[in-house]
Amino acid sequence: MPEVDDILIQEALKGDQKAFRSLVSRHQASVYHIIVRMVRDKELADDLVQETFMKAFSSLRSYRSEYRFSTWLYKIAANCSIDHLRKKR
């Protein structure tokens, strides 16, 4: 499965928006579950999922393929959640 992500990432880096949408749809549910467990608010989790994918898209060139894409993406999701919780305090 990770090789599918690698192919989609390469296509997304070439400007293929459909490839990035495919990455989003492959990982959206998992990212949502990570975030909703952290922030305990479904509407806020929806917003943070969107923010996670915007950050991932803008940082896609920094992704290193020796790591799984999902691990990299989940770290972005966790950091978005932590940042939000810090700002909230």
C-alpha cells in the first residue's frame, strides 16, 4: 500500500490535483480519528483535518520517502491538534 502513496505523491508534486485528492481520501478518516481523540470536538476536528491537509500539501516537497507517508501525515495532524490546544489555553 505505501507504494501507492509514493506514486500519488510523485504525481501530486508534478501538479496533479487528482492525485492529491486521492491521498486525502485514502487518509482522511485516519487523520480525523487521530484529531478527534485529541481535541474531543467533532466540528473542530473537521477544521483541523482540513488544516492538516493544507499543511501537508504545502510541505509535500519536504516529505522523505524512506518514511511512510501516513506516519509523516499523522505527525502533522498531531502537531496541528497540539498547536490548537496550546492556543486555546
